[in-house]
Amino acid sequence: MVPCDLTPGGPHGHACTLCDLFVMVDNIIDFLLLRIIPILTALMIAIGGFMYIMSRGSPEDLNRVKKLLTSLGIGLLIIYGAWLIVYSFLFVFGGVAWEGFGEGWWVIFCD
């Protein structure tokens, strides 16, 4: 997660700068958005499916399932929408490089 060396002679080959702090924060955000949130989303969908099966047609329970899945969808839109807005802001002000929609269009670069 840390893209620089905190001690001299470390494996990365350079001392930490302010830019490395932004890269580290980017690594943490990418880990959460691309590794943790999809797992939690799948878990919540599975829980919603289990609740749907166990509701047996009860209107109150079906409303709870509907609220759960709707909240999940809105939450995902907020999370990934905020991520897109932040990186669009960084792109406009030159903090990230545009290299198309391929792998790594959101990567922060340091000079």
C-alpha cells in the first residue's frame, strides 16, 4: 500500500514525498472499491435473497427486502458516483492522466 520507502535503502528505491501520500490514499480507495465493496454487495444480495425466500409472501417482509435491495442500489450509486466525480475533478485539474478506458485510467501519476 505504501509506494515509497520510510527508511533509507528500502525496496522501492525512493524516499516518501507528498505525491506518495496521494498514491497511498488512492491504493486504499481502490482496495475498498474494487475488492471489499463487491464482496459486501454480493453478501447483501444473498441476504436479500434469503430474506425473500423466508418471507413466504408476507407483505411486511417483502417490503423489508425491497427496501434492503433499493438501499443497496442507491448506496452503490452514491459510492461509485462519488468516486467518478472525484477522479473527474482530478482529471480536470491535471492530477490524473487520461489513457482511455483501459486498465488504469484512474491512476495518479507523480513527476
